[in-house]
Amino acid sequence: MAHQSPLISIPKKTTDDVDWTAPIRTVITQSYGENPDNYSAECTALQRCRQDAVKGAGSDFTARDLLYKYFGQLELLELRFPEIRVNFPWRDAFTNKLTTQTSIAFEKASVLFQIAATHSAIAASQSRSDPEGVKRAFYYFRTSAGMLNYINENFLHAPSTDLSREVVKFLVDIILAQATEVFFEKCLDEKKGNALVSKIAAQAASMFTTLTEDVKEFMGKGIFDRNWVTIIQIKSKYFQSLAQYYRGLADDAADKHGDALSRFTLAESLAKEASKSAQSFSSMFVSTMSPNLPSDAGASIYERAKAHHVVCSDKKAEATRENDLIYNAVLPSPEALPNIEKTAVATPIHIHDVYAAPEVQKTIGQDFFLKLVPLSVHESASVYSEEKAKLVRGEVEKADAAEGEARSVVDGMGIREGLTRFKAISEGEVGGEEEVPLDVRRWKEDIGLVEERESVHGLLTQLGKAKENVKKDLDGVGRDLEFETRECEMMRVKYEHLWAQDPSATLTKTMRQDLKSHMTALEAAATSDEQVQTLWDSVRGDIQLLLSPQVEDVFRERAGSGADNLLDLDVSSEQEDAKERRKIREFVGEIEERLTKLHKISKERNEVLKDLKDKIQGDDVSHLLLLNRRNSGVEPTLFATELEKFRPYQQRLSSTVHAQEVVLQEVSTLWKGLKDLAGKGPGARRWEEREKKKKDTVTRFWRARDGYMEVRDGI
């Protein structure tokens, strides 16, 4: 960093401790109606944040980050507690006078001043022999100017000298002049064209010259370091000389030798003035008296001015010699020389651009009082939540409608069931093995379980034995009644009038009637049982077959083996059949591919819908509502802007609907083509024949099953 041009940094303000906790607790109690004890940790964090930022912090990147964080928290704090009053004591950066105010605006302006001062210190301390150091110096001078401009634009009634509009504007001009100086050095290092370099030097010279005039109104007020004034005056002459020197080089290259020599002469004169002033400054400079200048400021500016003076003198002598010997050009007077155009290269960087950077937002971190949300913000957030809910409901309804349409189209055309048929036709499996239909399997299982517990054959055997026993008993009763009647009458004949017993027929009349009734019922039951037996005999074979493993053979046999008689084979017919199957196979493959696409579209739609719901669930605009709390009627615009975050999801969902419509149209076309192709071919006829036989077989077992159930009911 030998002989690096000295740069001025802004001095910092100083402050005393501040009590944030008590005022915040009061506002939380009175305005929010909450228990302030719940926010003790937040108050402590804010207190520590201020302490770290403004008490004892240096002028490096750590100090910058601490100030960034505190100012960011102040911005958020002001939105939650606009009415809060805290005593903020700050000492003037130049006069050291103490000023105490209770508004957060004063605290914010003071912290911004600290940030600007820190940025200027970072810029001034960079090693400009390193390209990265040059970039950092240029950037931080511009951001420093931006912070100071923000103070002038937003804090109109300055309570202290360092925050007054005049002082702040003067500081901005110093900072931007030095930023231009840094850019000039960058152009020299990059060996830019002499014409451009002269324009930038002219801009720097103009800015420093203006500063030498502006500083006069502050003379005698004890505001600025007198060494600042001297440095500015030296640089004014120094950059005027540089502008003339590099414009002279450009004129010389353009064969304007008279103009060039006049400029070299003027450059030497200005450089001599700058060198003389720098020599005087260097001899009197005491670094401890100017803490905002580099310790070698006197020596470095003198060495640079002296070296430039030597270069100008040498160049003037060389140009004079060449003009006398070669060009003999007429030398215009300095006043007659064309003015050098100035090029502005340094503009302030606005505070919003600084704070918009992701790394700065990360440095600020989460709002300390994030949990403390004003009622008005809660109400607005509820309105926004309803807007989100409406958006989700709308997308869910569209998704459900799309799913319903897909099912309706596919099911309505009977595609899934029909594909099984056409696939079998295409693969030549019309007469192949066929599984037992599900209904038949279920009948087999049900009847098997019932038969296992109590078979129909066993029940009929038991019934036959029971009938025989009943008939035997009834016949016995009849014989006994007949025997008793005969005995009674025989005794009556034998003993005549001496036999006093009433006739037996009268006494046993009721018994005989009951016996007759039972016999009639037994005969009726026998007739019914014969019908049940007849029904059982008619279905027993099919039921036994149904319960046997051979039931699958029945379905295979009914479907037909597919083996045609060799005498009936027609080679051309076989070729046509193979061609038909190949086309059907192609159609089936195309349709299955479309059905797979439909499944993927449905899956993607559900995933996007889930992502949308998750995104909306986690979306919270309370922070933005808080930031815009002072702006009335901003909610509709804010909500519309925020809901745009979900537009990509909505577009993806819409694209799935469009893609589905295209695929469904393709499926419909392919299905129609498949039916037209295969509906009347030999494969379709074999399939229909097979299906008819299969249906007949199922009907056969269905009737057997119904008969079986009637038999069991009859038993």
C-alpha cells in the first residue's frame, strides 16, 4: 500500500446505554393486552443487539453486520410500536455535543449515520493494489453515500450538526468524489484509453474543486478536520493536472501537438501547485490529530503529487523538444483549449438495494417480536387465508372434475374390460385355459362349506329313516285301535246286555281323527320329499362336479381347445387371421400406453395439488402486512401479488387437464378403430362363441346352485 492516495472516512457518533425493556413492556400491556413476561427473551435480545451494534463496535465487516441487524430490527420494531418513546442519547460525530430524543426516527437516523461511517471506513482501508480491494472500495463508498442520502431524504428536522442537511450533503459529495478517484485508479490499472481517463479525472477534479468552495461555509465553525480541507484542496489541483496530462496524451496521439504541449504545460503548473501544497501538508501532518485519515496521509499524498510533477515535467520537455524539431505547432493559450468533458461514474447505492441482498436479510435474521402481531394484521391475514382457501378449493374442484371425466370416458366405453377380450384375441388365446369365473368359485366355496358341515345326502338319509319310524308308529297306533274295537265288540256279543262299556268307536273317535290327520300329513310330506329328491337327483351331478377339481376342466372344454380339423385349415385364412391379430395387438398396445399416460397425468396432478396445498399451508404474509401497516388500502394489491406465487402450480394443474383431454381424445379414436377392426373378424367370432359357452356353463352351475338351495330349504 506504499504511496496509496489517502482517503477520508466519516467519524462515528457515540452513544450511551438505552433501556428498551421498560417502554416495550408498557406498550405490550397497554396496546396488545398481553403479558409482557412472555416477551422477556425478545426484550433482552433487542437490548443486546443495540449494545453490540453501537457500543464498542469497530469499523470492519463485523461492525457492519451488527449495524445492519440492529437497523433492520428497528424498522420492524417501529411498525409494531409506532407510539413507543425511549430516551436515545447520541453525541455529535463532529462537535461531540450530546443530543437526546425519544423518537425511533432519531435512533434510526443515528444508526444509518453509523452504517455510512462504517462503510466509508471499510472503503478507505482497502488495499487498492488488489482488484478486489478496488471493487470493495468503490462499492462501499457508493453505499455510504446512499445511506447519507437516505438520511437527508427521510429525516428533515435534524437535531444535531452531523445530521443536518448541509453537513450530510457535504459528506455525500466527499464520498462520491473519492469513489470517482477510486474508479480513476481502476481505469489506470486496466490501461483504459487516455481520452476516457482524462474525462474521469476531469470529473474528480470538478468534484474536489466544488468541495473546496462548499467547505468555506463551514470554516470557523469547528465542524470538519482542517486536514480534510487541505487534502481536498491538494486533490483538486492534482486531478486538474491529471485531466490535462491524459487529455494531452490523447491530443498528441491525434496529431494535435500544439494542444498537447499546452496541456502538458498546464498539467505541470497544476502538478507543481499540488506538490508544493502536499509538501507543506506532509511536514505538518500529525496522524493522531486526524483519526479519519490514514497515518501516512501526509507522506503518501506528497509522494504521489511529487511523482506526478516529475512525469509532467518530463513529458512537457519531451513535447517541447519534438515540437521545436519536428512539428512547429502553434501553442494555444490555456483559456483557448477545449474544455475536457466530464464523465460521472459514481452514483449512490440506495439503502433498499443494500438491504434487499439475501446475505443482508440473513444477517438481520428473524423479527425479534414475530409472535406479537397487531389485531389489524391478524384480521387482514384472515382475509388472505380465505383467498388462499378459495384458490385451493377451485383447483381441487377442477382436479376432481378432470378425474371424473377421465373415469367417465374410460368406463363409459368399457375399455378396461374390452381390452382383456381384445388382448386374448390378439394373442390367440380364445380357446386357451380359462380360470373358473369368480361367481362360480364363490358358489363352490359356499356349498363346499355347507356340505362339509351337513351334506344333503346325509339329510335325505336321516329324513327317510325318520319317515319310516313315524309311519311305523302310526301304523302301530292304527292296529291297536282296531284290536281294541274288535275286543270290545266281541265282549259285547259274548256278554250281551251284561257288557256295560260304551262302544269303542265313540270313545276313540278323536284318536282316529288325529291318526288320520297324521297319516295325511305324512303322505303329503312324502310327496314333497319325492319332489325334493327328484330336484336333488337333477342337480346332484352338477353340484358334485362343481365341488370337484374337475370344474376347471369343464370350463376349458366348454371354451373349446381351439384345435381345428386339419382338413378345415385354410392357409390364406390363417395368414389373414395372423395379420388381424397383429393389428389388434398394435391397437391394444397403443391404448394401454394411453391409459398409462392417463395414470401418470393423474399422479402428477395429485402431486402438484399436494405441493400447492403444502405451499399455501406454509405461506404467511403477516410480516408483509406489518411492513405495509401504514399504507391504507394496500391489501388487495398485496394479496394479488402474493397469490401470484401459486401461479406456477395453477399453470401446471391446467396443463395436466389439457394433456388429459388430448390423451382421452386419442383413446377414443384408437378404441373406435379397434372395435371397427376386430368387431367382425374371425377372432371376435371365436371370442363370442367362447363367451357364449362360458356363459352357458355359468348358467348351468347357477341353476344347480339354486336347485341345491331349494333342496336344502325343502329338507
